[in-house]
Amino acid sequence: MTGSDEDWLSDGLDSEGAECGLWVSGVDYIAGWRAAREAADRLNRALLGAGFELSQVRAVASTDECGRGVVRVAVRLDAVDRLVVFLEAATSGEGGPA
């Protein structure tokens, strides 16, 4: 699921943000990122299967300050309403878990 040339998405170890801070020596950020990358790829495949374009909605692998894998969902503003409608339908018993 890598290879997108979208500038608005980060596709690597997150080194920005208020919660990131400085990396701590001895913390295995790479292992956490690899696990998050696998999870993000699974979520991206599901998004594609649901008809979303990865240029508008995309799961991005990251880590938190302790090196745990984190998957962030980046959504362009013009796709938020469509994602909201999809999730509301999925959680209302019309096609997904309640």
C-alpha cells in the first residue's frame, strides 16, 4: 500500500506532533512501526474494498513516544462526509457491526 506520492500524507516514522517529543535511546520504534505498517496495510485494503480512494482516506503507520505502533487515519476534508456516512451506516445495523 506504499508508494503514494500524496504530499499531505506521511508514510514513515512520525517525527512531528506535540506528543512525539524526542526519541528515547533504547526504545525500539522500528518494531512498533513495522507492526503498525502491517495493520495500516490491512486497513487500506479494507478502505479500497469499500470504494474509497487512498488519495482521500488512508491509514498511515506511526509510533507513539514509547515505541508502540499507532495507525493514524488521514482523511482529506472533502472526503470526511463520505466517510462519516459510511461509518454511520455500518454501525446502525445497515451493513456492519452495531
